[in-house]
Amino acid sequence: MTKLLSTVLIIWLTLASPAGAAALPLTDSKGGVPSLAPLLQDVTPAVVNISVLTRAAIEDNPLFRDPFFRRFFNIPDQAGRQERSAGSGVIVDAINGYVLTNHHVIKNAQQVIVTLKDRRQFQAKLVGVDPGTDIALLKIEARNLQALRLGNSDLLNVGDFVVAIGNPFGLGQTVTSGIVSALGRSGLDIEGYEDFIQTDASINPGNSGGALVNLRGELIGINTAIIGPSGASVGIGFAVPSVIAKMVLDQIVRFGEVRRGRLGASSEDVTYDLSQALGLASTEGAIISSIEPSSPAEKAGIKIRDVVVTFNSRTVRNSADLRNKIGMVPIGETVELGLIRDGRPLTTKAQIAKPLEIPGISEETAPQLAGASVANIKPGSPLHRKVEGGVLVPKVETNSPAWLNGIRPGDIIIEVNRQKVRSVQEFLAAVKTSENGIMLRLLRGDLRLTIVIR
């Protein structure tokens, strides 16, 4: 029986090894049995534990603003209590000390401590974040670091064996294994740019920011989320593909941030009926539904009903995939798109442009809402699934009239004075004609709110 199990495991490991990969050690030198231990000895030193110190806000009270009151009751100047949380990270550059993790792991952190496998600890400096992909880049000043090689997540297939390494529940470095359950997962409303690897390798709270590794010992994903009724693993975990993480890393190192541009075209998924009507071989690709005037798409000669099938020689699966790929290209770079038009393949090039300026609400238009910016919700946006029409509030200046009247970044305004608004133009026209106050109906996350402003 033992011999049979050993044979099965050897076959498992052999089949899991990519073609052309260097031969992996299949046995433990001590026990002589099939094991992943030699592989893990090479990769686990690159996975770190992250301890985060934050200050949780407490209820605001006017008395807290009185210096005498604070001194008398020994209340610190910065009201709030300190909280600690744990996560994981991956060293991706040993020379520069770069560590990839999740944005939500270090969000609002006052202090970030990175602990290596050899128990050395370093205070990390935040290099940059990209909330849209939930990626953050840290830097530590340390010697003798070991980095994990970046693999190509585009080469993954459903069924490939993977290993997840992280710090679940703050227990310390832990290894779990499984397979790739699905690719290109989106529509989860976890982050703005979703193209997740799904895996059944156990991922639990604290694993966030850790490594998803193939059997070559390459980093092919950053563990980021789970789906479970209790908040723990039920065999459905998600990781940001290494291709996306690498693009974010490069832009943060280069610019300190991710500079997303625009193509100026909206797209939709190719349904089965559309594929039949257009004579397409499959439902892969994104069909162009609208084009902005004078946009890079129009200048490149792209037309409505064109089907985008490749982007910089990479296959486009659907409209969300196209949006993700555009979002990873820096402003000013030229991209090549493979199209199908009237059944004929063709290619064109477009230069990614700066995003359109988001209009702000002026004192003249609506004094009560000054300080807020508003933007249309386009069909290609993940927010478009939540609501038909409405306008997004991407930015609100702190302590501005809009802020003091309860408007917050991320709000979606769907009605003004019981009148539905479907665009920025309709919204501005509605608030400008309001004489006896403004009643706004809006979405904030999953909540529907009504705000009355006099």
C-alpha cells in the first residue's frame, strides 16, 4: 500500500511539472519518500509575516477637542485605540528589499513590521499602493534576503498544482496545497480590477499578501481573498495573477503609483448569439459598443461592433479582461489590438491617453455640494452592474460643503429631488435648479441612503 501511494505521488509530481522545467527533487533526502519539502526549502524564505499597527477611530466628542479636558482625564492628543493585525508578504527583489503584499493588509497603517522566516524583523517603508488591484509595495533595509522568482500566470491551466504560503490567523508561516480551480474570475466586487486565480489550496485570514507558487517554485499569484460563510476557508480562495502584480510593481517603482489611462471605447461580452451572428469561432473577445470622440480608439480606426480578440498579443477573454489589460498600461504607451471586423482579422495600434478630467461641483452650481467631483458610470465599469444610470462621486475634499453635508467618496447618486439622474449633465442640471434644498438618494456600498440638504 505504501509503495502504491509513493508511486501515485511520484506520478502526481511528474505530471504537475511543466514541460521543459528543470527536474524537481521528488524525494526527501532524509526519509527517501516523495515530498515537496525540498521545493519549499527554496521558496519559503521569500515569504514573510507582516504585523500592522493601526489606530482605530473612536466616537468624536466636542470635549475631546478641549486641551484642558484631555489633560484632566489623561486622554491622548490623538484620540483612538491602537489595534494590531497580521498578514503576509512576498520578497520579489532581494537587492532592493521590495516586498509585495495586499493593499488591504497595510491600509491605514501607522507602522508595518516585516518578520522573515529566520525571525529577523524590520520596519517597512511603504513605496506605493494600488487599491484597484489590492496590491501594495513595501521596502525593507536588509541584507541576505531571498526573493521569489516571478512566473507567468498567463501560462496557467485549470488543474495545475499550486502551493499557498502565508501567515493564517497569525499562527506563523503555513503551507497548503491544491490546484488551480478556475482562471479569470471577476464580478466578485472585491476590487476594481478583477482577474483572479481561483484555488482550493486553503487560504484563511492572515494569508492575504502571501504567495501562490507553482511546482517550479515560481510566484504565480498574490493571495488576496476568500469566500466562506464564516470568513474561513471552504476551498474557494483567490489570488491576483503574477502578470498583474508585476505590472503594478513596475509602475509603482517607476512612478510611485499606477498611472492608468484610457482607450476611449466601451465593450461588452460576446454572447453565443452574437458569436453566431458575427461568424466568430468562439465567444472569446470583447465587442466594441461605443467610442468616445477624438479618443485613442477613434484615432486608431476602431469601430463599433469590432471584436477585440488580442491585446499586445495576449488573448482577450471578455470585456472585463480587456478593461483589466487597458488598466495595466501606463499613459503614453502604444498598444497593439487584434480585431475581427466583418469576419476578417486585422490589427491596429493605439496610444493610451490620460483619463478625462472629472468635473467638480462649483459654488455657483450647488454651494451645498462644492468640493465633490462627479463622473459618469460607463458600461465597462464594475459599478455598472450595481445600478443603471446614476453618477459616481470619486472624490470629496475633506471639510468641504459636500463633505460636511454627508457626501463621501464612492457614493453613487441615483436621484435628485426624486428625479432619476443618468449622467453628470443630468445631475448638474437637477441640482442647479433646486431652490428649496436638495434631496439625494444614493448608494453607499450595499446601503441605500437619503440625504436632505437645506
